[in-house]
Amino acid sequence: MSQSFEVWIGLVEIAPLPGSITLNNKAAGAYASFLAWANGREEFCRLVAECLARLELRFVEAEDVEPLLVRLEEHTINDELLDFATEVREMRQVRFGSFCTFPDERK
């Protein structure tokens, strides 16, 4: 039985696709919080991967993926992400917070 659609949130690891200039050229990848209108973890990951592909980035993995309402039962999130959640609910689009990059130790 599938769940109903709602705002989901998760921490996503990102890597640049070959030739991508979206991230700093010294970055091996990044992490960012993503929000999506989804009906489960699988749908959330699919939507985030599609969004990242348009930015010439690759979805690596997602952690702590859950409905936003579940997250808010035990944690707080920043105001920017709360605003994005409203946009996701209204527009049914993927939104994400700031990218926190990590260096490529090979460069």
C-alpha cells in the first residue's frame, strides 16, 4: 500500500558529473538538505536525482529520509528550509538548502 504524498526531507550526498562546473572545481562533492513532494523514500530519491541531473550533478546517497512532519516531531530545522517546505507543498517542486562541499584530496 503506497503512502499519500507529502513533503519529505533528507540529507543528500552529491558528486559532480564529468565536466560539471556547478560545484567548486576543488570539491569532490557536497551534502545538502533536500525537500520533495513524495510518497516515500524511493520517490524522494528519484525526484532528487532528477533535479541533480539537471544541474550536472550525481545523486550518491540519501540519509535520514523521512516525512517533514516526522522530522519536526523531534528536531527543528532552519527557517529557510521551512520556507522551502511551503514552496514544495504548493508548487510540487524539489528544493534544497546550501551545498556544504568537501575537498577532493587528489587535487
